[in-house]
Amino acid sequence: MSLTHIQISNAKPKEKAYKLADADALYLVVRPSGAKVWRMNYRYLDRQKTLYFGSWPDVGIASARELRDEARKKLIAGLDPAAEKKVARITQKIAQDNTFKAIAEEWLVKIEREERAPVTLRKVRWLLDIAEPMIGSRPISKLTAQEILAVLRKVEANGRYESARRMRSVISRVFRYAIATARADRDLAADLRGALITPKVKHHAAITAPKDVGALLRAIDGYTGHELTAVALRLTPHLFVRPGELRQAEWAEIDYDDAVWSIPAEKMKMRRSLCVPLSRQVLAMLEELRALTGHGKYLFPSFRTPRRCMSENTVSAALRRLGYSREEMTAHGFRATAATLLNQMGMWHPDAIERQLAHLDANATRRVYTRGEYWDERVRMMQHWSDYLDELRDGAQILRPAFGKSATSTA
């Protein structure tokens, strides 16, 4: 007969452990200490085995019978219940150890060894630090799309739509790493692409009218702040590299003989090295700068320590000091200035301009056919660009070509 709650409650300990049978091989062992534990005997591959289901009353009669029935189903399927229980226990322990935070830390070490840019690593860590309080302690295999969405919604609630979008991408990359290392089955963050608010694209403010560019260059020449900042301001429009690439420039990267600045791939946004032809004007400015910082590593060292480069906001702050607001001009905006005016000239191949801007063509086939990178044309273009900037600064008259019906032809 099956056991009852009263029978189990009334069972008293004896000098030796004894059994109270239930049904279908399930029984309760009453130990001398008074503890009562559920067990089940079975045979597997001609071997007698015992399965432990837990202690009464933590595991009640109904629960013990359910566990017995599950074990019997496994036996019918040809599985060893004890071995399956051990595997489940190990799997659960691995899942508890493989939290989102632990896997994210592993992935961070990986991308750091791949020499990702320091600024990229800082941004990734910042985003993961925001997510960690909500999902960091959760086993990655147990996370749900709803939990991840809750993290992203919290960021969105503060109006940081772009940060939420980037966080989804970072979490997705952690999931892909977990999948590659056999600790997750699918990328849940990928399912949330359409759930987030798409931020309106904000282009960097830039001055593109030749007359206004000339006025800006004259203002730059009149800058009275720190001399390193003054040189950085003057170099920026001539080189039109990204602000981070200029401030991290090292003297070892400058080749005076060939008049070229070679920026290594690890410093570039697209992880592709870039060679910048140096015009006569740029070389003259570099000579001026060399007298100030040529003894150190960086062209533009930090004002506090030569071991670090200049702050990322230095050039933009100088523009503000000159009276140009964020809505008028930014340090990054000099790239748009150059792109606009060089294309308007009609003298240069668009691919040469794009390559000098270090833009990566999305079309892989086109990238194969532009391996020549238009180097000779870029050398001529960069010298012409510096000459053009000098003309604008000096207030030279800029002649615009006439197109369409209003154009007059000459024989």
C-alpha cells in the first residue's frame, strides 16, 4: 500500500535505519538521526542502483512520486536516471558559472588581445557596466529577450536612443561569443532590432561655403590660446582626419623624406591603415611643432603628462573659444568641409577623395578593384587642397563653374 502523510509523520527513528515502502520501487528511509529521505531502487545494464530524491518534508509525497515516474520514463527510454541527474546537475552548475557578466569579461579580454582601439574598449565597458546590474548575474543560457529589452528600455527612458542601439549591438556580440564557445544556443539580442527607437541621424556641423571657410581659417590664424592647440587647429583643415587620429599621432609615424604620415590600422575607425600625403604647408607646420614636442612620443601630448595624448575635446573647445557653436562647426566637421569642396572642384576621382577620408566601400567587389588607392592623385589632391585653403584664408576670389542653361560657351 502507498504511504500516507500520517504514516510518515508518525515514523520514529530506531537504532538502525529502516525503510517504509511506497509503490513502484519508491521508499522512504528513516535514519537514526530522525532524517527521512526518499529513495528508489532500479536496475540498469544488469547493475543494481539507487536514486536519491531528497528529504521529507522538503520533498512531499506527491513530488517524490513525480520524480519516481520521471525516472521510470527514462529507464523505459533506455537512459540511466542517476547518470541523467548527474549531467543535469553539472549542466546547471556550468550555467550558474557562465553568467552574462563572466562571458562578457571573457569577450572583452578577447577583443583587447585583438588590439581594438582603447576608445572602443572604453565605450564597450561603459555600455556593459550599465547592463550588468540587471542581467550580469544571470546565466546567459537562461536569459530571455524580455530581460534584455528591459535593460535597453531603461537606457531609452533617459532619451539615450543611440546608446540603447549600441548596447543592443554589444550584447548581441557577447551572445555570439557565447554561442561560439558552446554556452548559448541563439542570439536573443538579434531579435530586438526592431524594438528600439531609431535615433535621428545627426551629422557633424560643418562650414562648407568657401567664403565662410576663409573666415574660419583667418579666425584660426588669430587663435591666442595654447600653442599646441593653435597648431592642432591649423593642421586639422589641411589633413581632415578624424580628431582622434590627429591627437594620437606619433612622431615615429611621420616620414619627412617621403612626406607621408602612416596611420596604423589599430588607430583607425575602420581598422584599415591610412597614408596621408603631407603638403608643403603641413610639413612647415610640423617643423614648427617638432620644436615643441619632437622630443616625445606624441605630436600633441597631454598638457598634464607626455605619456598620454591631447584630450579629445581640445580642438572643439578651441572652436568654441573662437566663437563657433556646436551647431556651426565641430572638429569632425572639417572632414565634411573637405569632402564637399573637393567634390565640387570636379578635379578628383570620388574614390580618391573617399579613400583619403578613410571611408570603407561597403561593396566588397569595388574594394578589390580600388586597391591602387589612387595614391599619385591623392598626393596632388592634398597639395592642391592646402593651396586652396591658403587662397580662401587670404581672401582670394573663388570662381565657381556655371552649369545648365545659364552657362555660356566660348569658342
